[in-house]
Amino acid sequence: MNGAAKGAIVGGVFLAMASGAGYGVYTLVGDDGGSGGTGRPADSAAAAQKTSGPLTEQETGDAAKAFLAAWASGDDRAAADLTNNAQAAQSAVADYKAAAYVSKAVITPGTPNGATVPFKVEAEISYEGTSKPLVYDSQLTVVRGISTGKPLVDWQPSVIHPQLQRDERLRAGTPASPPVKAVDRNGKELTAERYPSLGPVLDALRKTYGKQTGGTPGVELWIEPATADAPKRTLLTLVEGKPGQIETVLDADVQAAAEKAVAAHAEASVVAVQPSTGNILAVANHRRDSFNAAMQGGRAPGSTLKIVTAAMLLEKGLVAADRPAECPPSASWDGKVFRNQDGFSSHGQPFANSFAKSCNTAFISLIDEVHDNGALPRVAKEAFGIGLDWKTGVLSKDGSIPETSGSAAAAEYIGQGPIKMNPLNMASITATARTGVFRQPVLVKASLDGRPLATASRSLAPGVSAQLVKMMRQTATSGTAAGVMSSVGGSDKGAKTGSAEVDGAASPDSWFTGFSGDVAAAAMVEGGGHGAEAAGPIVAQVLTF
């Protein structure tokens, strides 16, 4: 040890500290030697007297130090007792060595930031004679125990590894499904390294098709999901398996554009589909977690849903793209007042103008004439295929427009209320509006596994698709989407903007959907504001791939 560091034995764990530092490096002792002591300093937070009030810097430091030392020593009981959820913590710490096969680990705490203490883990995974390093950063937060008043680590699975979520576990060994080599529709390989958003999608393809592609598994460290339908997420490969090849209908060029587009915003998702086939060309997410919100999310889509509402009104003959429609500054239904953005209104203008300018009241004021709360959910299902149990080839979530009443029914007309959609659903809705025919989106052709695809009971009524396309084109050229869609070349383009209020959120979700030629795309940015502000540029970038 050099002169800049001092050594000490703390509870049987070797602790190497830079001179004068309050934190050190804890070494997890493997089966080949060392002590299995508790790793608790004599003055640790676990021995502190019950107290109250804000945590002091000393309390935070001592609690973090004691927990990390106990974890590093492999003493799951001691580590668990230093948290506010002993049962969950003990299981996770025990699994770290027994199920994740961590043979060594050096844990280096960083500088505390209030009650949060970052740390670095330099571990080694050893399984059946093969070892490989695993290095990552994580953090813990210290809180005061409710009943004891003692400083305790606020237990979260992410303490063990930052990618762990609730009820997930680390596992190492030979996975049940072999790896797969996914290729796009032109035979170009798709990897998570090149296309980071595809990580969850590639994991899902492996789970579903790995055993059918002729590959053989290797040895890996992975995250075991909380539910059986979710795929494992590989963290480290110790021994390479032999991948089988699986063909997708993704397009590497569109995917690259989607990856770049979502990177500009946190909590952003986008999907692109081909209207003429239903093929999914790109799926991209930029999120703090690994959730595939683009295909599995469910949030109110705001005014982008006016595509479906307009289709319903057009089919009932209550409006026509060129027929005048009133757009008052406000409209009431069942005691709730609905207004337009910035209080705008228009009189004697065609309905297409209300669509292009996203006039809420032009839609809501017609609910009494519809006089059928099931009309919107019905056209969504019958003509747009919403809620028909899509089988895309990987896990995806269907959109939902429940039949409701009162002000909630009026809110649904403008994409608010209990409606749930994701970018995949909205891209498909745009594709259906574009062609008049619902084609269930797929990421893998149905011919690969013979799975049945959803089919809508009917097409859009004659002339409805043409009017929807006309109104979306007007939106893209002189309506709320004109600015952002100006970067999309050609005249064969259309769009619809949307924003959806979320209870408790400072800003609405930003939604945008559009088409150009034979590509339709939809994007959502949580808390991104109005549709053209955040989601719009994402879609425009994808459409100009």
C-alpha cells in the first residue's frame, strides 16, 4: 500500500482509504478466503440511538459505510438490517453471490450529495470456470427509519444494480433461449450497440423465437424479469453462444433516424409503420428505464385521436371536410367546460380548418348530435383495429377507448379522459387513415410462426379516408403542424398534433403523428408540451430518413 493510503480491518472486511477520506473501498471476500464478518463499524448507524429530524452528514456517511461494508463482505443479514426493507434486501444481497455468481467485488463510495451516496462496483462474475469483469455505477439514499429513527438505506433493487426494477433479480448461467441475430428487411444486422433502443425488442425476439432459430445458448449474466411474459435482459456474456438468425421487417435506415430523433428528448418514444403493409419500420425510445413505451405504453394521446373522432363524424354525415363547422371559443358538456388553446375561435370555416387548427369545441359541440357514447369506441375497433389483440411478434399493448358517459365521453372526443394509446397505436391509426384499410402492425412476419393477425371487421366508409388525408395534409401545410412539417419534402404528407393533460404534471404530454409517402410515424414525449414542440420534430426527422 502506498503512502497515500491507510489500511484497517473493519468487521473482518479490508477497507482501503485514501488518507483523510471518510469513505473507502470494500472488498467482497470470495469462498477462497477472508472473513464473513458483518462489516459494521462500531459506531455505525445501526447502533445509533433513536432520534428524529433531518439526517446529518455524519449519519448519512456512517449508514452508507456500514451497509456497503456488510454487502461487500457477503453478510446479507447484516446488510439487510441496515435498510428499511430487510426481507427484500437480504434476498437481493444473498442472490448477488449465490445466483449472480459474483466471486469478487470492490465497492468504492463517491462523494455524498445530501442523503444520496453514489458508488462504483468493480465485480467479477465466475461460472463453471469462466470469469469476466462487470463494472457499473449505482447509488443509495439514506432515510430515517419510521419506527426506530435510525438512519437506514432506503431499499431499492437499483442499489444492487442500476437496471434492476421492482421484483427483478440478477441471475447467471446458461439461459433457456439461445441468442439471436436479428436482421432488418434488407438483411442488415440489428444490434443493441448500434441501435440502443432495440435492446428490449431484441431481448423480446430472443425470448419468443430463440429456440426456433437453431442457435445454442452460451453463459450470461442477466436480469430476470418480474413477470413471465417479459424477456430477460442480458447484462454480460461470459461465453458466447451460437445465435440463430431471425428476419424482422424493420428498416435499419429508418431505425437509425428514429434513434437520433428521440435522443433529443427525455422520455421520448416513436414508431414508424408502412401503411401499405403494416410492417413496423422503426421502434425507438429514449428513457431513464428500459421500458418499451413505444409499443407497450398507454397514455392519453390528446388531439391526435381527432383522426378517429373525425372519421366517426364523417361516417355519420355530421361533418364534411369542405362543409362549414362552428368553432366556438368554449363548449360545455355535462357541466364541464372545454376550451380551445389560446381561446381561438372561428365562424363559417370548413371543418377541415377546425381539424387543422385543432379546434376542440368543433368536435365536442357535436356530441349531442351523435347521441351514442359507443360510437367512438366502435369505429376505433371496427375500422381502425383498436383493441383487437394485436400479435406483432413481440410484446405490445393494444390501444383502448372505453365506452363512457358524461364529461368523460366528451373528453374522449379530443383524446383525453380514460383513453390509452402508445406511438405504435397512433402510427397504425394514421396508416389506416392514409389507406382506408387497417393492416395489423407486425415486427416479424406472421409466416415465421403462423400466428393469427388481427383483422378489422370493415374498412373506412367510402370517401372518409380521402377526407382524412385531405385534412391531415392541410394540417401539415397551414395548420398546427405546418412549421415542423416544412422540413418534410414533397406534397404527399400529412400530420396531426396533440397534447394531453396529465394529472399532477407540470406540462402536458406532447404527441404528434404524420405520414409521408408510404411511411407513417407517431411520437410521444412525456411532459414535452404541445405536439409541435417536442414530438413533432421527432416524427419529421423520421419521415425524412
